[in-house]
Amino acid sequence: MALSQRIRKLKPYVAGEQPQDRVYLKLNTNENPYPPSAKVQDALRTFDSERLRLYPDPLCRGLRRRLAEKYGLSPEEVFVSNGSDEVLSFCFYAFFDSTEGKLLFPEVTYSFYPVYCDYYGIAFETVPLSPSLSLDLRGFLGKNPSCGIIFANPNTPTGTCLPLGEVTRLLQNYPPSKAVVIDEAYIDFGGESALPLLSDFSNLLIVRTFSKSMSLAGLRLGFAMGRKELIQALFAAKDAFNSYPVNTLTQLIGEMALSDEPYYNAITGKIIATRERFSKALLGLGWHVLPSKANFVFASKKGIPGKKVYSKLKEAGILVRHFDKERTRDFIRITIGKDEDMDRLIDSLANLFS
Amino acid sequence: MALSQRIRKLKPYVAGEQPQDRVYLKLNTNENPYPPSAKVQDALRTFDSERLRLYPDPLCRGLRRRLAEKYGLSPEEVFVSNGSDEVLSFCFYAFFDSTEGKLLFPEVTYSFYPVYCDYYGIAFETVPLSPSLSLDLRGFLGKNPSCGIIFANPNTPTGTCLPLGEVTRLLQNYPPSKAVVIDEAYIDFGGESALPLLSDFSNLLIVRTFSKSMSLAGLRLGFAMGRKELIQALFAAKDAFNSYPVNTLTQLIGEMALSDEPYYNAITGKIIATRERFSKALLGLGWHVLPSKANFVFASKKGIPGKKVYSKLKEAGILVRHFDKERTRDFIRITIGKDEDMDRLIDSLANLFS
């Protein structure tokens, strides 16, 4: 077998199910229940396919300019790549090496983080959550020398979000020579972004995605915001892996989506309203629900293992996600769909576990 | 500066210029002068953008099935990813580690190979070309223990192509426990593919792209063909880097392009005819032209440094590529465009250097 040592040892990330056979109500991978902006459809209809014969702009200038305008930055402070998963991969490569200490991230968080560590050979240490399963940033400061910090805010799969004050305190007390990466994939659903801190902290990098609030999971587009030096390092990593990771159509569709803020504000508002309504309904059925600022909720019901809830719902044609680890196995993570989707789920839960 | 050791040392690949300001006749990055199939335009016009709200099929099943049918393989023997650059990156990760010897590749070849080595920390050794600048595969066998071989056939930037017999002899004499990756980005322009060898050699992997003969450089789509075990390793690498590197539209457009073989045969035929005609015209002007089986030619004129040719042509609005290394600096690499493009270039060369 002509395989490298590193591939023999590698344990890949396991994404949520994407079944292509049976039709499920998909509440398992935090996709948006509403279509992308109509401007996306227009862009596709009028796109001249001859443009595809040429390589894309490797610097994604138009798209980065738009993002910079939207967030009050300069284009040199914005990086884009093929989904926030790829942006994160380049972050691990460019910012974290454990020669100077381990990388720190929460014990319960996006389960891709340890996989990136594995891919690049980065040693890490996890920081416990509080008893209520929220992030406890003090835990990041009491550790031995570390080579950087990454956490998701809102966190996944819990959905809880830290206020800006706590994030500020972390940055004030962490060495400015080491990167702090905040994964804000879910920030548009009501959390407080660390964006205002970029001007004060040169070691802060914020990662975002078009997959959730922009309803473009199928497009694979993510971005990062931070000081020019950090963005240049991400470009260097990209240019040693794949010079053109974002194709011409994706760059254009991203720009079009950014030009329709009213539509996206409207659907985000609907998802937030549905989340609040659904959370109350779940509480009404006797479930424990963590306070969420994301487009999903993390919930459990006493005496019923999360795995059983997952399986029973799958039989009923509804996919949710279960994480079979010590602190998460009582729970299921439920994506917020449309009102009618959540009503169907509430009915199923009431029937199955009352 | 919050940067890792590895990023400080990294020297990224430098792709050919993609100027977005002035309009050049672009004969520098081996793009196809003809548009993609009309089926690509149809696919874009009729695509329902709502599909983009969901994640893509991470296994790219439809596209892999089509490729498998086209090349007489099973889908399990096909891997697809975001451009052949990304496929190659996963190959370096999955197959080559220098604990058992260095990786071998030709001294003159795709200049991304040493960058991947740098990215993943793989030691390598280069094998000299023959005096006529063609690959000399015997050079790969006389070396100390190596961890694998990669070469491009046709090679770049030279354009020369080895016959199947020589490739077969290499595989017969190289340890079957170590991977041999053949980068066939340019194979459709008249070279002999190693495809018939896949059934005999379990360590052979062939990498291809939609960027050149399929006229879809802007789409970023590449693929690999080989035994199931090798393909599984590429999937494992992908799943530790980015679960969904190929977006929904790209998968669909790739399928559509594959369904229009007559069109692609026609434009490939035209490019080959133009190459032969152009090569003769260059010879007529007193240039030295390597025999090419690619959509470009590598040419030099005695007494005129390649760099000077490159600069003078750029002033005249024509981009070609110059590689400033010992064995290549006398030459320029010229992409084959349409007949009229090459006529314009011949006129410029006649005026500038007669």
C-alpha cells in the first residue's frame, strides 16, 4: 500500500449526513430553510459561461472589496476561500504550531478543530466548558504557554454565545504575539461579533461563512477578517496549496448575495423568531434547551439518551444531529427550519417521548 | 506577529499573471481559446439556485459516475476535487513522506511540486532531463531508496510527452509499495495516457483537470484515477481538510461538460492543428521548438534571452510565460490560442526579433 505514514494515522472529520436517496426533513447540518437571494438566480441566468475558460481572479478582488465595504475594513484585511472549513484549515497552518506550546480550544466545539490539528501535526489541549455548557474563557488563561486559541462564538453544537465584554477581557490578557481565531459562522443569528475589536488587537482573526445566514452552503464560500499581516499569511498558505480555490462563479454569486442585505435581514429575522417560538414549545414539552444565538438549538430530555431521540426521529423522516461524547451525548442539535418544519418536529417529539 | 514557524519559511507557488486591468492576448497560463460546451451555458440558465442552500454531495457521486463511465473504471476508482492543484496537494499528503526516502520528480516540471513538498515537509530530489529537455525515466530508477515519484506527462513547461512503453518500463522496475503519480493535465492534446496501466499497477495514480481540454479553468475542477485504496486515501485527506471542496454547481457543470464529447473533440482537434501550424511558422522564423503534445509550445531563439522575449511581447500586449531557471531561461512557453492569435504572435515575433 503506497500510503504515507500521516495518512495511515489520520482520523478525518465526519460531517453530518447528506443523504441523497430518501427525502428527510433535514435539521442536522444547520442549513438555511430559505432560498438564497433572487439576485443569485439572476446572476446565474445572465452569466456568460465563456468566462469559465479563463482562470479566476486569484485575489478575489471584487468580492473582497464588497466584504470590506460591508464590514468597514480595507480589502487587505479580508481573505476569502472555499468555505470556512478551508479558511480554518489555512488558519491552523498559518498561525498555530505547537513548538511554543499547545493550541487551546474548548472541550466541546466544532469537531473539525482536532482534525486540523491531526492533519498538520499540531498538539492541542482542550478547555472545559462551564457546568451549564457555556464557554468559560478564563480557562484559556490559566494554562501553560500555548501557541494560540480558537473557539466558535456562538459555539457549536451548544449554540451559546459570549458577550463582547468577555471576549475583550480574553484578548486583553492573552499574549499579543499569539493568534486568537474566533469562528463566527453563526454570528448573524443574534450574537455579538468581535469585529469592533479588530482595531485594538493585531492577533485577532475572525472567520465567517456564506453557508448559514447567506443560505449558500452549496456554494462553498467563507472568509476571514483581521490585520493585513494575518491576511497575507493566509494568502501565502493558499498559494502553497491551490492558487485559485474560489471559482469565478462563486466569486460573482458571493458579490450578488452581499448586494441584497434587506432580503437576508428578513430571513434571518424569521429564523430568529422561529428559534424563540420553537424553544418555548420544546420547554413546554419538558425539554431542557440551552439559550441559543445560532440557527440551531441544543436540547435534551431527562431520561432519554440523545442517540435514541436521533434514531427515533430518523425513523420518522427527520434528521437531527447527535454527538456521542461525554458532555454532549444526552443532547441533540436541532437546526431551525421554517415554522412548519419545527411544528412537525414538535408533533413528532410529543408523540414519541411524552 | 502571530505566525507559525512553517508559514514564515514557506515559499508559495507563483502562478502565471492574471491581470484584471489591461486586456492582453493571454498565451501564458494554457487556457483554452474556445468556450466551454453550450451545455454548460444551458445548465447555468436552468439551475435552481435554491439548491445552493443545502451542502453539496460530499462524495460527488453523479460526477464520479460519469467520469468512471467515460474512462472504463468504477466510481470507487475516481476522486474529484477543487482543481487538479488541490488533487495534487492531497496526493502529496496521502502518498509521499520522506521517512523512507526522498520524493523524486524531474528537475524541470510543474513548479508547484516543490511547493507542496515545502507545505507538507517532504524532502525531494530532482532527476535531470535529457540534453534535449525530455524526461528521462531511467534517472528515477538509479536513485537511493525514494518514497515515490511524480511527473507530468506531457511535461510542463516543455510540452514533450513520453510514450506508454517507457512509462510501463518505469512501473515494472519501481517498487509497487510506493506511489507513482502521473499528472496528465495536458494528455488530451495528443499524448499517450497511462490509463491502460491502471489494471496492472496498484501504485499508479493519474491526475487530470477540466481546466485545459475542457475549457473550464474558471470552474476549478480536477480528478484522479487509480485503485480504490489510493482513492480512499485521497478522500481521507480531503475529509481532514474541507469536507465539501466541490460545490453543487461545479459538480453539475462538470457532468454537463462530460456529456458533450463531440464538441470537445472538435475544439481539441483545432488546437492540435493550430499547434502544428504555429510550430512550423516558428521554425520558419529560425526558432528552436520542442516537440509538443500539449496546448502550448516551449521555444527559444539563439542569442535572445527568454526574459527579453517575454518583456517585449508584454509591451506589445501579448502575455507568454518565462521560467527564470538554469535550463529554461532561454525559452518562453506559449499557449496555443486560435489561429488568429498565433498569427498575431508570429507577426510580433517577426517584427521584434528578425
